[in-house]
Amino acid sequence: MQQAMKNKKKANNQDAAAVRCQRCLKYGHLTYECKNENVYLYRPSRKMQFKEKQLQYELNNVKPPEVPDAFDGD
């Protein structure tokens, strides 16, 4: 029984190494466990995306997802 608990804790530690915190963007802990400062990521506003040619090109090249035949309504 104790061996199973040790294996579970070991698996949780391995899983935590692959998890990325949404607050500080570092790996190894979950967001609610984070003690680091928030990281500010600059993203262009929607207005900037439409004004700038390069961003506009990227928006136009996004293809819609394919819909399976089962949902065509037949």
C-alpha cells in the first residue's frame, strides 16, 4: 500500500515538470502554487492587427477547420 502511494507521488512530480504555469510562464508548478510575479506579454490590439499589413496577412491565412460529413445535415 505504501509503495502505491510513493509511486503516485513520484508520478505527480513527473507530471508537474511538464506543466507550465499560466501566471509566470515557467515549468514545474501549477498556477495556484505560483509565488512568482505575473509576466506581462505584449499582444497587438485588434485595431493594430487590422492596420498593420503583416498582421493582416497572418489573419487572412488562417483556414477554417474541416467539418466532417456527419454534420452536413444529411
